[in-house]
Amino acid sequence: MTKTTFIGTGGMARHHLQTILANFPDTDIPVVAEPSDEAFKEAVKIFEDNGRPIPVNQPNLQKLLNDYRSELDAAFIITPHSLHHDHAKQCLEAGLDVLLEKPMVTNATEAQSLIDTVANTDKLLVIAFNGSLSPQIRTAEKLLRSGDLGELLSISATVWQNWDQFTVGSWRQVPKIAGGGFLFDTGAHMLNTVADLAGQDFVEVAAWFDNRGRDIDILGVVIGRLQSGALVTLHGSGDTAKIGSDLKLFCKKGIIYTDVWGKWLELQRLDDDTFKAVPVPESHGVWQQFLAVRNGDIPNPSPPEVGLRMAKLWDAIKQSAQQGGIPVKL
């Protein structure tokens, strides 16, 4: 039995709750931290619908850790982006393993701080990026690192969503809380999966934002160069139809095709006329992967070091966009 607390029970947290309560009977959630009465009431309905005990709500995280630490093994943190660093640091220092919702933090300084905290506490920190925790992306990484596809030449990624329409008036469009707009929210999946698969730092980045009258970016375009010399283009459109993505990695001997969440994986080799599906193990989401890491079944596929690589990229993107697209060297 794994006893965990949920830090936050907003919309995304309730999505995770539904999956966990329906599929993981050995996961118990005795207490949560949620300052909004309305958000907690919505979460209670999910517990009731799944026939699970209703948790205590202790909105003060430090008091929760003081009072319930002995009853807990882990924490799943699903709070606004700007709170991720402090909440994760508190939970790690309290001796809990942590699954932290994406993006890990809002800048590289915070990322390094969490890496240091993990080292000092010897606790587990997994970042809940669908891509990094996806068997499809891990299989793609093995293909890239094996050398079987030859030199990585370039990467092209796009993510889109009708994001602006349903985030108006929410914390996701408040810069100090969100840390960025569409490119740092839904688009963070793209930034992370590209950084993860690249397996190397960016050395130069140029970026342009279009806020479309908002306080945060709605559209974004990024051009980058990796340490190896491989070229990267990233495109985010947060004011269009529905949601989707497209990610291709072009190598000397083939092309990998997936999406930023790692929902599928296809490969076209030099002699292939079309892309062919690559078989991978089935996954039941981020909580399953987190438990597998805690149990020692798999190495951590989404460690804070990957979060640091993405944070460095995001810092450079913001700096370049603020300068009107002037390239930034990392």
C-alpha cells in the first residue's frame, strides 16, 4: 500500500485522481491540501464515485506535513507553476518521495535547487511529464542513442490548442503565477520531450512571441541549435482548434515520428516507403510509472536533471523573445 497526499485538487489534479482511484486500489490518499472549498468538494465527488474514503483537507501544507508525515510515503503536487519549487522542496525535506506536475519549475535556478534538495534528502523526485514517462518516448530515446539511425540532423515540433479560450480569467494567464503562457503550459510538453529526446543542451536559441492582446504568450516560435550542431524548430499555437501535436526527429538513416505526449511512435528507415508503427509496452499513466520507479522496477525516466535542461531552454526562450528574437547563447 502506498499512502500519498495530493497537494492541490484543481482540474488537472482531479483528472489524475480519477485515474488513480479507479485503477490503483493499493494507493491510499488519507489527506490533501486544497485552499479552495469548491475544488475540494469536486474532488470529494470522485472519491465517493469510486467508493473510496474521503480524505481530510488540510490547506496548510506545512501543517499537513507536520501532522501526517508518519502516515505518508509520497506526495503528488499539482499546483500552479510558480508554487512547484517551494512545495516540492517542503515535501522532499519532510522525507516524502514526490511526483511533481509539469513544468517542474519556472527557471533554471529553481531547477538546480530541487536537484540539490534531492541529493541532500536522498528522496525520489519524478516530474509528471507524459512524454518522459511514456514507453514510446523511452523507446525512441533508445533508438536515437543506439546509433542505429545515424547522426541526429534536426528536430521539428509543433503543438496547438484552443488554449486561450478556456484559460481566460484563470491563473494560467497571470504571468507571476504561471511563469509563462501557452508555450510554458501545454507547450511545456513540447519543450520537455524535445529536450529529453535530444539528450543534450541547446547552445543557441532565438524566439518570438505573439501575446494577441494578453499578458502572456499565445503564439510562439523558437529556432535553436544543439551542442552537436543539430537544428531545432519549435512552434506553439494557443488560439486555434482543439489540441494536438507533431514531433519528428530527422536522422541520417531514418525519421522518428511521435507527438509531444508520447502517444504513439512510428519510424521510417532509409528503405521504407512509409512510416511503420513501433511496438512498445502499454502504459497506464504517470502514477503507474512513478510507482514503478519507487519499487525499483525501472530507472527514473523523468528526473529533475531533465527538468533543468528544459528550464535552461525556457530561460533562453524568454530572454530572446523579450529582445525581439535576438539569438541567445547558452
